[in-house]
Amino acid sequence: MSATLDMFFRPASIAVIGASRRPGTLGYQILDNLIRHGYQGVVYPVNPHAPFVHSIPAYPSVTAIPGPVDLAVVVVPKEVVLEVAEQCGQKGVRGVVVISAGFREVGGEGVAREEALVEIVRRYGMRLVGPNCMGLLNTDPGVSMNATFAPTMPPPGSTSFLSQSGALGVTILDYAHEYGIGIRQFISVGNKPDVSGNDLLEYWEDDPHTRVILMYLESFGNPKHFIPLARRISRKKPIAVVKSGRTSAGARAASSHTGALAGADLAIDALLAQCGVLRAGSIQELFDLAMAFEHLPLPKGNRVAILTNAGGPGIIMADACESHGLEVVELSPHIQARLRRVFPAEASVRNPVDMIASATGERYQVALSIVLQDPKVDAVLAAFVPPLGIRQTDIAASIVAAAGTCREKPVLAVLMGREGLPEGRAELKEAGIPAYIFPESAARALAAMNRYRAWRERPPAEPEHFPVQVRKVEEILERARGAGRPRLTEVEALKVLQAYGIPTVPFRVVHSEEDAVEAALEMRFPVVVKILSPDLVHKTDAGGVVVDLRSPEEVREAYRSVVDRIRSSMPQARIQGVLVERYLRDGREVILGMARDPKFGPILMFGLGGIYVEALQDVAFRVHPLTRLDAREMIRSIRGFGVLEGIRGDPPADLAHLEEVLLRVSQLVEEHDEIAELDINPFLLFPEGGVAVDARISLEPPVGRETGVSGGLPTH
């Protein structure tokens, strides 16, 4: 196992700096927890005003301790923390946990105080957890360390938990204790200027006793490091995350559809999905997942059978399964025939199997054993509502016995009602079977197991790179930046796409009616006429587009109308010419785009395109870089994917071509980080190939310089 963080989780000696004799203080609670829960190392209380704390000799400073100190838990006023950290460095302490608050989280001088703390830690080669945290624990019997101020100690288990919130950490440990969820290691990281979530992932990756990793996060430290790390670890053990802040915070004004639709939370969803990390909506859901993953085998597919003694829970569970992508399959005829011989005629032996309220523990065991033998079933959800005369514990024993006959298929139990619930849950937990109170919780947990199984079965993939004209794009971007323009012209944007092998519709820029007619004759009717102006973001809304022109006369009239319309309605707009494009019909309109997030980097978007993209919001996001599998899943994840597959006799669109275009866009934004936002809308997709019809590219502003709109093609 990696020893990187052993000074925190396996210290031979701990100094509690700020240990107190006054109950109700953090310094009292932390020292009391270490003693009461049987820490297997040496504890040194540090208190300059008390010779003894908890009947243990105390020391005036950490430097006065006679023996070596692996870990210092610091719970002193914020003004004293830097002095204490300096003393820890002089003593040779390897790890420091700063419980004290009053650092970066309060802003102002707290930021400078935290920076000074980090400087001390790095100068002495120490590692730092916190500040502004609640500590850490390790339930390993060889360590038995509770160096937190939480009043409860969870039972030992195989789940390791990171919490960025100290206050929420107390609730987490209370919940784990109440529901008997075993915790291997727990840590509250606080402001995490040193030890981060990525450090802990690497540490737990190598811990053979950690089977499940849970995380409560308020912010991501280094997403670019997290992606390859989580991808690697999630192939070995499940990672589940609650990330607070689901609303779109800090949204900025965006000139592209992608920028308007992409938010920080969508970026996080995309990032986690690409890494095989499961996102939970709440702490309770996080523990629901932990209960399922801790002992159960993964299902081999998404086919589920439901066994219940009441119709209502069975219907609720079936609905929940279907909504989470699980298939409530029809049981095999021979399985139904065997069930009919066990139950009365009024029972239902289809799926869900409703044994009715008279079902005894013995019949429950027989029925579950039979259902588990069905080759069409990958997992079973077993629900029980206690009628009069039948105990939860009897049903729990029956579930345990039946599940033991088929250990390769997961069984999740739902014990509804309160009487006998703790005893029934305890018996199931002892056998490694999770027990839930609500049907939806069990269905959600099983669905997460199935998603994780699908992730594990995905073949590893790497981003692809294509031969492209990098220098040509650099020249286009340099010209725009030199002119101080924050956006490329549409023509420039189309030429950027062409340089990266992305097909575009045939086009030509003209400056007169006759040139427009000549261009239309060259590319063959029908054509489209579009005004070109750097001051128009959405040309259609301004009346600057006329489509499906079929004759020279129509082209002349369209040319005059778009120029006159813009001049009269927007006299300040600079007209740089008119774009004549070949008008293509019958293609399926999709949108491809990118918005650059300051923390996550390029976020790529795909969805059904056209003028309604923001209203429909049928789009999918992924964080750069894309693999072909990412592109494939991205395309198939939108609600309207059936339109691309072909409906009512339409041939399917060229999805392989679409995947490659997404990969080329990913390569483009990787190799040109000056591009801030990009939209290709619409991209017309055909049974063979596709073309970009319209494109918009915005640039990052130069550092330290205001940008404006100027320059461009010669005005008409």
C-alpha cells in the first residue's frame, strides 16, 4: 500500500495541541475520542496551562514531548496556529491536522494566514489536512483511531469516506452509526490547500481493505488530474460522489448556445460520467449506494425481478426500476409454473411477483429461490410489508437463506414498516444483503450497480488525433486577435472547421447582386443568402437570412432585402458582405459546440440543433478530451436520439461520421486554447456524411487588454 498518507491514518503517536479539560470543547472531545475508542498508539496532550489532561501527563508545547510525534491535531485559536505549525516542523512532525477555522474560508486576512501556514508546512516537508476541518478516523482494529470531534464512532467496514464539510461530517458519522454502515476510514479535508481529494483517491486505490469510496465535495481542486485518476481507480472499486451546488453558479453572459446551456454543474455531471464515478443526489442516497456495493456482486445485466407480499410496493418498485433504466422482465414460463404451485390462485406470479399478505417466511424463501434460478433475471428486489402475525426477522432469515443459493446474483431487500425493522436489517446486513426502507432507494441503488457494471465492461479508450492544418487556424486566429475582434467572422469560422477536416456547406462571400447570382449559378440552386456583420450574433432574428432561393431574380431580391433590412433596422451595424451558400434539405439538424470553463477546461456539447436548441435543451455534455466511446455515448444519451436512428422509414443518419466530427472538434479546442466558445449550428447530418452550415467562434480576451469589435472583411 502507498505510504503517502500513513502519517494520518496509521500514526504511531499523536499530539493533541489544544487538549482541554473542559467538557464541551473541541480539545476535550478529540482527546476523549482517542482514549475512549481505544487508539492503539501513544497520545500526547499539549496544554501549557495544565500538567494533566484526562489523567495523562500534558506538555506545554509539542517541542517538549520526549518521544517522536507522527501526527499533530491542532485545535487552538487561529492566531496561534502558525506558531504551533512552526513548532511542529521543528519537532519533526510528519502530518498536521488543523481543526481551527478562520482561514481562506473567511476571506481577507484569513487568506494570507492560510498561505503562511502552507509555506511553513512545505518548508518542513510536512503534510497538512485542513484547516477548518473536523479531523479523521480509522476503524482498523490495529489502529482504532478517532481523531475527530464527532460524538459517535461508526462500525468497522470497507467504505472509506471523504467530506469537505466538517459540520456535515458529524451527520455522516451519526448516520453510519445509526444504520450500521461500516466505515474503514473517514477524513474531513476542510479547505484542502495541501491534502486533496485526488491524494486520498490514490491512497485508497492501494488500500486492499477499502472496497467503496464515498466523497462529499463542495469544490473540485484539479479536474484535469482527477479525470485520469478516477478513470483508473473506478475500474477497480466504485467511487460515489455528492457534489453540492447543483444550480448554475457564476453563469457568465455567453454569445453561443453552448455557453448559454453549459453550467458548472453540467460540467461536473459530464466529468463524473466520463470517469465512471457515480453521482448521488444526497447523503442518504450516497449511503444507499454504499450498502449495495459493500458486499454484493455486480449484476450481469439490467434485467430485474421484483418479489413482494403487497401490490403497491411492487408497482412503485417497477416504476422506479423502469425510470432508472432497469428492465422488469417477464419471468420464464417454467419459473412461473413453479411459483403457481407454491401460492394461492389470487397471487400474481408474473413480474412483479405478488405473493399477497398471507405469504409466510417459508414461502418467501421458496419463491425467492425459484426466481433466482431464472436465467432471464440478473438481480432481485425483495420487498416485504409486515402483516399481522409475520415478523420482519423471519422474512429477513428467509431472504438470507434464499440468497445463499445463488450468490452470483445480487439481492436487495426492502423492509417496510417499523416493527422489527432494526433486527431484520441487522440480520440482513450480517449476511451482506442491504436492506432499505423505501422501494425507490433499492431500485436506485441497483441501477447504480448496473451503470457501474457497464462502465467496468467498457474497453479502455484514448483520444484520437487526425492530420489537420494547425498553422492555417493559427493564422486565422492571429488576424482576428491582431484586429482586436472577440469573434471570428462566419467565413473565418467555417475555414477553421475546414482546416480540421470538418466538412462545410459550399459558400462564397460576395459584395454585389451580380456576384451573388454568379455564385449561386456556380454552386447550383437552391441557395441561401446571409448578411455578414460582426455586430449580429443571431442573423435569423435580425432578418438577415433568406433561404431556398431558386432563380437569379430571387437571389438579387434576397441580396437587396437583407442589406436594406439591416441598414434600416440597425444603422450602426457594419456590413462586411453577403454570404451565398448551397441550400441543403432533408438533413437532420444537430448542434456541436464547446464552452471553455476556467476550472474544467473545454466542455463539449452535442444535441438536436436548429433555432429551438435552447428551448428544447435536448443536449449532452462531456469534458475534453473525448474518446470515441465518449462521443458515441454522448450522441446516444439525448432524448431525441430516435430521430437520428431513423423513424417512420427514414434511413439512419451517419453516426460514425458524427462521432468523428465530435472528435475533430475536441482536437481543435485542445490545440487552440484561444477559442473560448464554439457553435456549429446547424450541422446537417445525412445517411452518408454531413456538413456544417453555420459556425460561430468566440475568442478568449487577451490578458491585461480590453477587446472590442473592429476590423474584418471590407464593408459593402
